[in-house]
Amino acid sequence: MLIANQANKFLLKKKNSNVREDLARVVMEIESSTQSKILKGSKNKLRRVRWNDYRIIYKILDGEIIILMIGLRKNCYKKLNNNLHNFLRPDYSCYQPFEFNLYCN
């Protein structure tokens, strides 16, 4: 599983460690999530998972889950539209391995 730099920064900046850890746990459980949905109008088959007021936007590329964005619902979709061209390129330099321990106390 890979995570985009922007999503990683969002998690690390969360001051409330419980929220940060819960979001990280939701990310870890994405593969088995039944609440995952394909974004409407997404030609690239982007998916989302909802957790409270937060959204986790991701894609599956060659069997690899790539977390593109994590954010509050009110901001997440606007930021996604503004940065969509960055997320769809196959350049892996803006992604890093997701490590659950980074987000726990």
C-alpha cells in the first residue's frame, strides 16, 4: 500500500492522536471495506471510503492500493479536482509506503 505525500502530511498534522490513529486504521482496512464506493463521474475508477466527516480517496493500480487524499469532506473533493492531474500520473516519486506505526502514539 502506498500513500501520497499530501495524504501523509494530513495525517501527521492531526493534533488529535485518536483521530489520526482511527484514520490510519481505516486506511489499513480499506481492502476489506464494504463501504468503499467508486466516485461518481470518475473515469479513472477512483474510490472513496467515508469515516465520520473525513474522506479517504484512493485508487487501485496493478493490484496496489494508492491512498491519494485524506481530508474533511467539505475540502477533500475540491482539492481532489484541483490536483487530479498530479494524482493520475504514473510517477511513483510522490508516494511512499504506508506505515501504520507512524501514526500511532
